[in-house]
Amino acid sequence: MMFELQQLQQLIAIAESGTLSAAAERLHLSQPALSRSMQKLEEHFGAPLFSRTKNRMTLNETGVVAVQQARCVIEATESFDAAVRQKIKSLTLRIIGSCAPGPLWDLVPDISILASGMTIAYEILDDEALLEARLRDGTYPLVLLSHPMEGDDIVCKPYIEEQLFVSFPAGHQLASRKHLWAKDLDGLTMLLFTNLGIWSHFHNKMTKTHFILQTDRQAFSDLVTASVLPNFVTNLSRDHQNPQLHRVVVPLMDKEAKKTFYLCARKSNQQLFARIKPRI
Amino acid sequence: MMFELQQLQQLIAIAESGTLSAAAERLHLSQPALSRSMQKLEEHFGAPLFSRTKNRMTLNETGVVAVQQARCVIEATESFDAAVRQKIKSLTLRIIGSCAPGPLWDLVPDISILASGMTIAYEILDDEALLEARLRDGTYPLVLLSHPMEGDDIVCKPYIEEQLFVSFPAGHQLASRKHLWAKDLDGLTMLLFTNLGIWSHFHNKMTKTHFILQTDRQAFSDLVTASVLPNFVTNLSRDHQNPQLHRVVVPLMDKEAKKTFYLCARKSNQQLFARIKPRI
DNA sequence: GTCGATTACGTATTACGTAACAATT
DNA sequence: AATTGTTACGTAATACGTAATCGAC
């Protein structure tokens, strides 16, 4: 097979648009590119698919057949794509954690073992009311909340605790402290990883601390080791990220710096729920 | 659609070969290339199609579905290809001329007009017995022979005459001759276009003349104008090729240098045959 | 040590867009 | 003049093969 799916789509686009120019625009392609592409397709068959006058290109009899058949091929590729995506979806178990990533770092591997072969998909949201709704409407079989969830058809248990620490480079002025409060960080510049779920609420209150946000995990990690800026770690993150060499870790004493996460499920989905062992 | 047919074929090849290496060899591709190609396919779906250990790659559940579906797509592309080729074939009228190209230069345009929209395909052979057989077995509706054809179910008429000339550059020693015999060309070096059908028999007898053979029409044409070498032309070729400027044309008097070509058809195909007007 | 797969890297192909052109309306 | 398609050309994307690496058998 020496032709490409693209070419078939282009052929169809030309048939539907009437002219090569219009099709090119529709395909976000230049006219010359499309012209050459069709020439190649014709070359493949060794026969023209269009009848050409100097400034007009119309499908000839062969071209009409080609368009018909090309539609079948595109249809086949679309059902291929759909079938594979469907399969992937069917092999994907959707959970949701409010305070990701922390609790998920333990929960996802646990579930991976319980549901072997499945891919675990998760979403991190800071709106816990929305999470409760998502559990109830069946979008997710499991949610992790920072508080117990009420409801007749709901089961819920404490799963894990997370405690915030601040990580300082060895020589930092606060590195010798045994404990800290959030207000001690006023005026500091810190590195902060994004997508922290409800932890964001905590950081948002620290209006006097300047945060350098970083969305990319690897870039964040590189920055931490390369810079002398303090950053946050937790009892959970320390297990899962690189051990912080040449760094001192000091606990935060604010009551919002320690959270218990509750694993919640609908009773109808209790069998999976029951098999997940709390880490608390 | 962001994947290629190639990738689907490769996926199938891997499934059939068992390993990536074996498939790579079968596809005349290096292992790394195939590896990357599959990584791209997985990237497209955002999910793995293989389960990988360090030195083993096996289709996972998603991959198995993908292979199944990919087979359907390939099947569809093959019927696309077949349908288009079939259509092209159905729009192609096959004729055959023994002494091409000469007589065909007139015959092909004539038939193009009679069978408007059709592509005319022809073949040039120097074996006239074979041509007769091809007419009888239906491979070709029409043949051009250098002699009349016999047979109850055969119709036949003289179509055209072709006379060989030699074309010399203006200053050539033989350019002033009113006529020539083949033996006068002994010792000369001449340009000769290939695929001349039965004319080859004539040239083959001229063992003392050295021929520079040229298969490409354009290259031959360029050589003729650029060199001072003599070449053959005919009453038919002079009409269809560029007029030979600064050249003198001298007729060949040998009886093999003049041929009458006969158009032959089966009686069952007489209606087309009848509409073709002889050029004689 | 061989085999199978991935990563890294330099190169060669190719595919694209811009520009220039030809021809039609 | 505006539209439509083709050709020419320089560049950017990419796809490939070789070589190196890492593990498994």
C-alpha cells in the first residue's frame, strides 16, 4: 500500500468542496501541497482521478469511484479508532482524589494490584462538593475527600493522613527550626507545584509568601535540586519523590497543614471498597 | 486521523511474527524504526498496545483488539485499491500494434475520439504469431500486423503504410543522396530508439552499423538535436515528433523498409473495427 | 554470548509554504 | 482583476539506519 489516509481524506474534501482551493482551506493546507498530494495519488494508480483544464479540476469517472470507496476506508479507520479507544476505556478504572497527588500515590498502586491489568485514571479537583456529586452520579466509583461523607447509600472510611513540611536547603536560616507556622514563611520565595487540589486553599491564604509555580513535574524536580529555594513536601511525597539530599525538613504546625483523607464509595460498589486497606 | 496505514500493517506484522525484530525483518525495516513507529501509535491513543518487559514486547488486551480492527482497515484499503484499479481497467481499451509506435500514433487518437473518455492502452511486440493468438483469445480487441490475418471469425483491412528514412545532419556526407540502401550505412554510428517492434528485425540485420540505443523518449529527442549522428525517421514519425530542423531526410529503398500494416479484429467486435478509417 | 528492545544521534528524504506563473472568467 | 491550478525552490519536519545501552535467556 503506497498511499496515505490523509490523501483519501483530501480526496473526499475536494469532492465535497468542489474545488481544490476550497478543500485546501478546509484542510488548513496550501493549494500547492494539496495539488501535489493528489498528483501522488494519481501516480500510485497510474491513471488520472481528475479531468483537468488549465484552471479547473473535476473528478473524472475513476475519481468518483475513488471517492466512494475512500469514504468506506475512512469509515473503517474511524471504527478502528473508536474500537480501540472503547477498549482502552473499558480497561480504565476512574477514581478521583480531592487532595491529590498525595493519597493517590498509595491508592493508585493498591488498586492497580486489586484490578490487575487495568489502567487507573484519576482526577484532582479542589471542589469537594463536586466530588461528592460525581460519586453519587456514578461518574466515579471512588472518591477521596478531606472529610467523611454522609449518606444512606454511601460507605466511607479514613484512608490516609498527610502532613505538610517545608523543605529547606541545608544552610537556610529557618533550617534549624524544629517546627514552623505558615506565617513564619511570610516574605519568602518558594517553589510550588501546581494541581494540588485542596492544598491550594492553604497556599492561597499565604498571601505574603511569593510562590514560583511550576506545572511540569520534571522541571519542578530539577528546580528543587538546582535552586536554594524552599518548597513543600509531605509525609507522602517524601516516599514517592526523590529523597531530598542536602535538605532539611521542618513540620508545619497549623491545623490546616494536617489532613485526614476519607475514601468513599457507593454501597453498590462496596466489594472493591472493602478490599482497599487504609494506610492510617 | 493521526496515524498511518503503514503503522497498522506494522502492527499486524508484529502480531503475526511474534516479535518486533522478526516483524522488522519481514517489513525490511530496522528494529528501532519499527519500535518508534509503534510508540507513535500508542501515543496517538494515549495508552499502551503492548506490555513491555525489558527485552520482550507482547500485545496487551488493547493491542489484540487493535490488531483485529486494523485487519478490517487494511481490508478496506485493499478493496479501495482494487475498486479503483478495476474502474481504471474498465475505462481502458486495450489494443496492440506489432509495428509500434508508428501506426499507433494515428490509431490511438482515432480510437480515443471514437471511445471518448476511455484510456487507450497498447503494447508493442515483435512476435506477430503471439499477437494473432492474443487477438483470438480475446486479450486484445484489435491488433496491427504487418501482414493480413486469416481466419473465419477475423476481419482485417490495410490501415497504414510506413516508410523508413534516414535523417542526417545537414553537412553529413550521405545527406546529398537521393536514396539509400541499408548496406550504405555500414560502418556508421546511429542513434536508435528502442521498442520498435518488428522494425527491430530490420535493424538487427544491419550488423555492420553501430547503434546507440536509447530507451527514454525525451533523452533520445535531446540526443538527436544535440548530436551529429544520423537516426531513423518514418513518414509517420515525422508527423508526430518535432520537425527535424537542419536535417536532411533520405528514403531507404530496401523492400523491408516499407511496410503495410493491417488492422485486424474478431468479427464479434466488428462495430468498432468498422468505424476506424484506414489511413491508406 | 546472543537476542530483543529502547535510546541517542547524524543524515537523507519528504512535505510544506512562499513565490512566481499560466490561464480562465 | 480575481480565481484556480501547477511549477519551482528553499526550508523545516520526520523517518530512517547505525551505533550504543540495557536486560533477559
